[in-house]
Amino acid sequence: MDEKIQKVLARAGFGSRRELEEWITAGRVKVNGKVATLGDRIGASDKILVDGKKLATTETVVNQSILLYNKPLGEICSRNDPEGRPTVFDHLPPLRHSRWVAVGRLDVNTTGLLLFTTDGELANKLMHPSTKIEREYAVRVMGEVTQQIIRNLQVGVQLEDGIAHFDGIKDAGGEGANHWYHVTLMEGRNREVRRLWESQGLKISRLKRVRYGNILIPSYVKAGKYVELPTPEVRALYTLAGLRWKPGQKPADFSSRYEAQKRGDKKIAPPKDMRKKTPEGRPSKATAGRGAKPLVARSIKAPARRTPRSKA
């Protein structure tokens, strides 16, 4: 069944439909050797080029992949930086016919969970305010936090871009001037967590995202490493975004030295449904072993009263 070209490109992770309409108008997209126009519909056998880069045909649909990445301190979320700073995309595995789309952003001084997907439509749904997906952060606050401050942050505070508030605040322990809290909110405004605390005359000395929707960051995914989400977690995210998950005809094929590791130098075995098979039908030695632990957050418990450790 033919689809509009901007929808196909958005699903491949090249940008939002509005952005892609501008690309098409600018002549950056070709179909079967001819410059595409708005409203063009394409089928499974059509050959698409975006800025000269070939897009995989829809005849063989590859599974949409989602990576969980532990962002370290000092990395930015842009693809390129004029100042030459490291970016979160530096550590991701390369793709041939699509690209990674970040689900939201973290500022340069924030660490923790970032999701990347090859499905641009999924990324846009997960980020859109109307979806109301919770983000949870571990925050180390400098200064005295009174009950009045807690009430202010939950009721709402006037910021320069409108009223904002935390949907939940949990005491996570700590001693002296530095105290840890876990906070949740359902939107992703620029530096919103920091600005909320700063509005009360307090400063944040550490900030780490630990959960996005129903996905928690596992302890074995160290800073600068990633792990691919297994199929059950991928399906759960699609459900959370209100989209239908469609399995591909073949798994994505990529690997990287930045893959999360566990038990010494041994790499995490991919989920069973994504393991490569030998001619005899057995898992190959490279992928043999236990599958990764589920990453879905089934229930959020109050954090233990101790200072969480982070290498970020």
C-alpha cells in the first residue's frame, strides 16, 4: 500500500513531517532518480535518496530498534557541535539506511537515561506533551529544603515560560548541605528541573534521569554505554505512545564497542528473539548466554534512604 513520502521518511527517523515537507520543497529528496514533490506517494519498490543517502526499501521491513543510553557528564545532545564537544551520537552504533532519533534531550550537565529509536513517529509521540509520559530524575540539592518549598514545587511555580511543577517529590536521603530527592514531571521543557529548584533559591549539584515512562536505567549500563531494548520493552513503549508496533521481517544488524557489558568483559547477550542463528539453528557463540534483564518499570518504589552513586 502506497504512503505519503514524508510519512515514510519520518518513520525512518529523518525528522518530523513538517521538517521533511521543507526538505522535499528544497529538493533534498529524490524518488527513482527524480526530485520528489509534496504529496508524492511511494510504494515498496521505489528507491528513495535523502541528501544522496539511500533509504532502505519498504519491501523488507527491518525491526525498529530502541537503544537505552547512559549519558555521561559533558556530552551534548546535538549531532554536531561547532565547539567540537563530544555528543551523545558519538557512542551509538552506525546505521546504513536510517538514523538514530533522540527521545528528548538532556543538557550538558545532566546525566542518565536517554532513549534513541529508528522510528521518528515513535520519538515524536513519546516527546509530545499530550502523551503525558513521566520522567523521573535523581537530584542532589544544595541548601535547606523546607516543607513550604516542597509544597511550592508541587503546586506550581511561575517560570519565564509559564507555570511549572513537579508531579511527585520523594526524599532519597543524604547528609549535610547536600540532600537527594527523586522528582517526576510529565513534560520536557529546557532545564525545567534545574529552574524549578533554582526558583526556590536552591542549587543542584547533581542531576540524573533514571526513568522515562515505563523504562528504568539498569545499573550495569555504565556511563557512555548503551543496551538495545528487547522486544517486550519495545512493544510496551509503542503502547505507551498510543502506536501500534509492527514487527519487521528481519532484525537490525549493528554492533559497537560501546555496548553495555556485564560480568567482566563479556558482552550482554541480545534478547532471544534477536539472536543470530547458526546454520544448525543454534545461537552462535558470539550471542550465547543469558538475555538482558527486563527494563520495564512495573512498579516504582520509594528510593532507599542513601545517596545514590553515579559515575556520570
